[in-house]
Amino acid sequence: MAFAASRGSRFELPPMGDGTRTRARSTPRALSVGSLSQLLGTGVSLRERRKLLPTLLGSTSCVGPASTKNSRRSPVAQAKTFVITGNPECANLEVVRQELLSRNFVELDPESRSDFDLKWGPRVKVDWKTLSPPKLVNHFECDSELTTKSGLAENLQAASSPVDSRSFYPACFPLDKASALQEFALEFKYSKACCVLKEWLSHQDKTAKETFQEGVVRTALRVVKRRLADIDAKLYSDTNEAEQVDFRVKRKEWDILLAADFDAPQNNVASSDWQHEKLRRKLLNEKNKQFIEQYDRKLQQLAEQVKVKKRRSTKKLKEPEEEKMPTETGPLEEDEQEDKEDIDPEEEETSEPLEEPTGSELRQEVEEVVESLKQHPQFDLNQRNVWILKPANSLRGHGIIVENDLDRIFQQARNKTCTYVCQKYIENPLLIGARKHDIRQWVLVTSLNPLTIYFYSECYIRIAANEYTLDDFADRFTHLTHTIIMKHHPNYNPDDEDWRCQWTQERYRRLLHESSGRDVWTEKVRPAMQQVVIASLQSVAEVLSRPQNSSCSFQLFGYDFMVDADYNVWLLEVNDIPLMQACGPVTSRLCDSCVRDAISVVIDGPGPDRREPAEQGTLKFELIHEGPKIPKLPGLHAGVDLSIEGQKVSLPKKAAGTPQPSPHSLVRLSARRVQELQDLVDRRRHREDQEVQKKARQQRLRRLLAKKLLGPKSTSSPCLNDWKAMQSDGDEPAAMVVDGGQPPSSRHT
């Protein structure tokens, strides 16, 4: 007699000897092939089948009086169940199903709302409100804080010490807010200035025929110096004067930097135009300053003339008028002649270049600034100021744009249908046969408290189809390495080692050994990848563990890394649903084994061998980090007792023989306190009266000076008009009554 069982169908046995029919529970379940062969094998009696069936099904709910009676006496644990959802083309769900069935799990219908023990599928299919232990799902509720471009950038930027993302994550800016756009624009312009200085120095070292004009270099130097200014040094200087520091790039400065072309550095019309504009503005400012100074000198001369006339009328001086005129008018003519000499355009044009460094002096300043820039860990990534735009929530290279023009980046960022992040493009990648590449590494997180991270023993390398160049930013086969994109290249061939665009880890390790002369993969690259994984997960562990049901989750992540020409490792992004479907000989060996071992770690638990590094050729997850267990503090609503226990501290009692002050001494002490307060009030009033008298005296002198300078007939003088305007603005205080009720202006004649 033959029997068959299929997934999702009900498995039934033929009637047994007692006339009853034993079947599985009403919930659709499935038995593994090994269990069926054990149950229906030859030589198995009906009694043995009846004893074996509840163990295989994991249930005692069998139909019939005998089974019901036995279930009451010796209950058996209920079988664990699982649910699988998602697209089979993106993940090898069949491997997940086989692994769970082999562990006596029973599959449920994805549409049923029955309780499950494990659910494997997309995050959107999880009902987070009803999720509670001991259920398990293969996603964290807040995994978007790590797996989206914007979430990863914000969390790494906000991460506290010791996580310094600048050493492994290129500068990235979410372009979803106006403030973020301004911050990115400032960084883009500053980066362009740094590129100009680096390129100019390389031209000087190579004695290139064409290079940037010195005006362009000086402009870039000013921009970078403002950014590198040490504010602490200004605060601790001798003068310690307040100064407003502005890091913004001025409009004319950006016009010069924008016109700087790395392919044709000599052609920069904006530089010469800006120099003329700068000279014109300087001459205009000098003329305005000289006009104000000349006006002040004329007022002073009028005051001197009034003094002379007053002296003549009072002392009856008989000096001739002709002897006084040169004294009154001579200095003015001399000052006017000096003003004309100060604004000579030819002298300004000849002295302007002397204010800026030139030649060897300019090169020395640029070298000093570039040496300071080398302290930044991302100094070598920047050569032509190229950036890469990525949609914040996209996958598999969709919508990625490589650009070096600020206006076009802003135009793309204002797209209302999609939110972008702009990341610094790695311009010095390590090349494989003149083609760029990246590394896909699988990481398993089984717990957030304590943070437990597993690192898969092998990765694979994805290679671009075309040779690397910065001449064409629109060529996706040059700047991207996604396998789904490389499949559309005309030369793609999964059976060809070079044109399958994928390499094994061992082949990549041999290439690095040949290029560097040492095992740089084992010594530097792989340990750096592990440190980046730990640092990135530490930066988001607190955010991921905020939900109360975070202990019900585990997740398999796909990390993308890139190695630069100096063998430094850079994190590109983290994928929440890594493509686990084999697409060639390289991934067919890794994908199924990765899923099987991930289920083994989650379901069976980690073994002692997980802490040991895998031998060459062994595929397994290695435990690389297990943090401390952090206890969660209960909330205030949980009835926490916040009372303070202790004993009241009281002052010691006074001795019986301590003398008490007499009533007469207390009266004198009170009178002295009243007198001190009265003296304090009198001194304050005296100071206020002195200030009032001082202001009144200044006002009176101001009126007398105005009358002497302008006279009673000079009603249309500009100075009088200014003085009247000043009085109308409230500069003259109202007359106040002091010292006997007389106003300040009438106390003294």
C-alpha cells in the first residue's frame, strides 16, 4: 500500500484495526519524507504506528476514544509551526521550508491567522502589534534605520564615540530638507576648492603645460583656510576679542571655482572678471571712506573758525585776517590733494598683486594647507569632486546617478516623487583588470540585547562590466556592480570567469596577495570589514531595540563594501532583503548554505565552534561580537518606589549654660541694620543723581556747541538737519528736576 503527502495538504492514515481513523489536526500540516518512511516502513505494526504517530505530528488531538483517553493522562508538547511568504525568485524559500520541515516544524497556510512559532518573509507581512514571545520573525521592526540610505547616514552621523563613521563611511547627506541642502552645498563647494588645490600641486610636481591660474588657486586657498580656521586659537589669543567666523563660500568665489575645469584648467574667464570686480569694489569703498573723513574734517575746521571768531570778539584781537586764512583753509586743500593721490587707479592696480601670495610663496601656503587636509580620513577619496545620488528607499541599483554638477544635483533632489541621498563617490577604487568592484558580505544578527553578530565565513565579489573611468558618468556598466544590471551587458556570460562579473573570495584573496606582496585580505581587509559591521550595528542597536517585541526578531543583512587603492574598506550600504537566489556558479555554492546555516543558528542555537574561525573552504557563520546584557529600567508607571529611606538629621541642642542676648542688645542690633540699609539707599540715590547731572551737562554742552558751530541763521545746514533728526529720534533726554526742583538747564548760567 502506498501513501503520499504534499505540502499544505492533510495527511491521513487508513483505518486501523479498531475501526477508528487517526488523522492530523484540522490545521494544514506536512510531514517530512524521513518521518513518512519511518512511519510507513516495512515491518511496522499497527500498534507501533499508533505510538509513533503522535510523536511525528507533535499533537495528541487524535480522533477516537482511546487516543482522547491517553492524551488526558500523558500530554505531549504541541508541534512548532511556521509560515513562509514572499517572492520565491528573490529568496530560496524552498531551502527554508526544507530546513524547518526537517526539524519537525509544521507549515501553516500563509493566509491563516493561526499562531505560529516562526515566520519567514517580507517585513510588511508581519503584524507587529500582536507579535510577542516566543514567536520569531526574520526582521526587526525598525530595521529601516540601518537598511535605508537615509537612515544609515543619519544614525552613523549621530553615533557617539567610539564609532567614528568618517573612517569607513563616505560623507553622505539626505536631501530631504532645506537645511540639509544648504549643508550639502557648503560641503560640495569646499570639496571643489580642495580638489583645485590638490590638482594644482600635482601640476606643479609634474611641470604640466596647463594648470589653473593663480587667481583660481588663491580663491580656493581662501575658502579652505576659512574652513580650517582654529576657533579655539582665536578664543585663547592675547586680545581675546569676539569675531564672527563665516564658513560660507561667497558668490564671486563660487563663480571662480565653478568655472575651474579639471580637463582644461587654463580656461577660467570668471577669475579675471572677478579680479576686476574686486578692484572696482575696493576703489568704491575707499572713495566712500575718504568722503566721510573729508566731511568730518570740514566740520572740525568750522569749529576752529567759530573758536577764532569768538576769541576775537571777547579779547578784541587785532591780528590781520589774511594771516588766519591759510591756517583755516590750508589743511583742507592739502588733505584733498592727499585724497586724490590715495585713489590713483594705477597705483591700486600695481599694488593689488602684492597683497596676495604668488609663485613659490603661493605654493608653500598650498602645501601647508594640503598637509592639514591629509589628516582627514577621506582625503584620498576626493580628486574630481564626484558625488553619487541614490534613492533613499530603492534596491538593486535603481535610480542611481553619478554627478559632479551642483545645479543638476539640486534639480534631481527637488524631485517630489523620490527622496535622494547624496554620497561621496569613491574616486580611487581598487581595480580588478581596470574594472571597479564591491564585496557582498552576509551578516546575521540574532539578538540586540546582548548584541550578537555573526559573520559568514565567505563572501563574493561583484565586478563592473566596463573599465573604470570618470569621462562618462551615465555609463551604468562602469560605475555600478549590481548583478541584475550586469546581466544586460552584451558580453555577460555566467559560464565565463571574466564575464560572469563575479569572483570567489579565494580568487580575490590571491589577487590581493599578488598586487600587495602580502596576505592583505587576512591581515587588513577582512578584519576591517568585521569592525565596520560591529560599529554600524552598535550605532543603531538602541534604535532597533526600542520596540517591546524586539526580542522576537532576528535578521540576515547584506553588507556592501568597497576597497580603495590603499586597501582601505568603505561601507556603501546595508540591504534588508539580500538577494539569496543563486545567479551563477559563485552564488550557487554560497546562497543555499548561508540560509541553512542561518536557520541552524537561530533554531538550534550557537555551538561552541561558532567562536572559532572557519577553516578554508568551510561555510558557516562565525560569532564576531557578543555585547553585554543591558537591563531595561522600568518606567515610572510601573509602580517604582522612589521614596528615600533614612533618618532625619537635627541640630544639636544648646547647652543649658549658654548665655542669651539681652533685649537691649537686640534693639541696638536692629537699629544698626536699619542704619546700614538707609546708608545703602542714600549712596544709590547719590549715584543716580550724579548720572542725571552728567547727562544734563552733556546735553547742555551739545546745544551750546551746535549754536556756536551753526549760528542762529544757519537753519538749512546739513549738520543742523542731522542734529534735529537725532533729537527727533529720542537722543535728547527730557528735562529732569533735581536739587531743589530746578531743571538741569537752568541751574547754571
